[in-house]
Amino acid sequence: MCAYFKSKSKIKFNRKIKIQSKSYDIFCYLKKNKKQIALTKNNDLGFLKKFNLPKIKKRSTKNKNWKFLCNYKNSISNKKLNINLYYKFSSKIPTEYNLYSLNKNNEFIPSFTKKIFKQISHLY
């Protein structure tokens, strides 16, 4: 038998991972006839900063002119995200956004954005 199990003093590692819960609102600009979504890299999320995402803000009650689509939960590493998804059909999209097709997209898209695409594709 191993000397570790025979000894009376054992070292125990009590490393607990703190799971952070955060609530976000995601706002999607959509082009009605072309099945396109506007995405930008200007986001405040540290862990998804390099990717094209819709407009993301911390949860607030002031969401005028946006239509509520759904609420879902997502987990990324040690963060639990509670997400409200809003959309707006618009012909004029702000200049910092680029249009991407919901169906045909050759760029790398993280699973976080793919889940948003899946939710929005139900509108068309």
C-alpha cells in the first residue's frame, strides 16, 4: 500500500470554483427580406471581445422600440448567463455594424452566436 494512505496527515485541496451569474440583453438588428443580421466587434464582454456579436448590454428595464423574442440561459466556462433576446427589423443599420447572412456564413462563429442565429431564424 502507498505511504500516502498509511500516513495520518493528508493534504486536501479545497478549490471551489465560483460561478458568476450575469444577466444581459442582446439586441439584434435584422434586415427583413434578406435574412441578414447586423453584428459588430464593439462589445463589453471580455471573453467574447474578438468575435462578431450583436449589441450586448447589461440587463435594464429600458428597452424601447425593441421586440422581445425569448429568454434563455447559456453557460460559458465559469459564467452563467441569463439572456433576454430582443430584435428589430430595420432598413437603416448603424455604420459600426456589418451584415451577415443567417443561412450562409463562411466565417468562424462561436457557439454563443450560433445559438442567437438559431433563435432568430424562427422569425423568418
